[in-house]
Amino acid sequence: MEVLTTVLETQNLMKLLRSQGKSIGFVPTMGALHHGHISLVQQAVNENDVVVSSIFVNPIQFNNPDDLEKYPRTFESDVEMLNQAGCNYIFYPTVSEMYPDKVTKSYEFGALEMVMEGAFRPGHFNGVAVVVHKLFDIVQPHKAYFGKKDYQQLAVIRMLVEMEKIPITIVAAETVREPSGLAMSSRNMRLSETDREKAAQISKTLSWVKSQKGLLSIKELEEMALSRLKPDFNPEYFQIVNAFTLQPVNSWTDAPKLVACVAAHIGGVRLIDNLEL
């Protein structure tokens, strides 16, 4: 496995591999890897000739400077995990390498970016879109792999690919969970042992909501779900939405497919999760 640090060497190598007829799978990450990331890499290994993973903590998608500063950075262990998973190349650029000039690019995702994560983290999805588009341009993969845990982000990336007519297949993988049900996340390593145990209540609440589908109204379920998360959590939202547009719904028949999404703080750590209903 080789670590690449510059845009130019990465672009040149990827062009060479494509000219040789190699299929390229890409797993973008911000490091602090866990088994959820590795499952994406393993899927990419099974489906492509060459697998590239990027490790880049993208500063322009953090609207909270403290969150950026506290984001875990575990490069050495990340390299070991990627190597064992069969990854061929790591793209590991500096901030100045990715953004040599001031970022002025702006994307509009309409109603998709106005709800949930977009409402609570203004500018977040523009930062995500900027870095993902830039990474796609550098790596030029045939397939790119993302987990469903970041459900809204996945929807934004799919819209980005469609808007910009990027010739890439987006592959969505199911959320990987800890034995307790807690969705695997790089932020989990910031949880105390006690808070980590309590955090499993998020997935339990989602499962409970799914079991009550159709028995109670949408509004009743959302309110009851929030009450189940208190007082251990400081929840930002719990919403049942259209799985395609991510817009709120009022009844179980408002959309062909629904998803319950949640964001909540515990012990100073912000966690998100979702469950397709």
C-alpha cells in the first residue's frame, strides 16, 4: 500500500491505472477509522481492481471550530487498518494541498439542505460538496462508497453527482453497529464508557419507533421519541421524513418510503443516526 500526499501525483497515477483498464473504487474518509469504514473498503476491494481511500479532515464542513479541533486524528492506526483491509492507496493531503486558494465555490441543494443537519449546521453541506467534488476530480473513481449513517449527506452527494454530471456510481452501504446497537462513528471514541453505554438508547429508540409505525401518528411518535432520549441526551431533532426528499411528512402515506433521523448530544459529543422505516 502506498501513501500519496499531493494532488498531482495522485491524478497522474489514477490516469495511468485507468489507461490500463483498471477499475477504481474510492472510499473518502476523515480518518479515525472504525469497522464501518473498513466494511466499505472491503466491499470496494471485492468490486474493483484498485481501491483508494482518502484521509482528510475537511475544515470547511465544520461550523463549530471546537468540533474541528477535537475531531480524532489516528493516522498510524488508520494506515494499519486500511492495509489489512486490502486498500491499495491512501490519499493523505494537507489542507494547503487541497485548498491552495480561498474556497469560493458554492452549491445549492434546495430543500434538501434546509432540514435536519442543514438547519442545525449551516454551510456544512456546501463544505461536504466542495471536498467530495474535489476528491472525485483527483481520484477519478468508477465507484465511490458511503455509509447510510450519514443519510442526508448521502442524498446530497447523489444530488451533487447528478447536478455536476459526474460519471461515478455512488454505492450506499448499511450502517455498521456496535453490539449495543450504537452506530459506529469516529466520534464514539470521544465518549466516556458510561456515555457510550447510554448512547445505545438512540438506536433502541429508532427501533421502537419502527415497531410503532402506523399505530400512532407521525407527530406523536416524534414527540415520544424525543422524550425517550431525555434526560441523558440533549436532542436537536427527531424527524420522520420522506426517504428520497428528506422533507417532513404528516402521515404514514405521504411518501412511498420513510426514514427516521435523529441528532443528539451526550457528554459534549454530537451523534447522529437513522433507520429506514
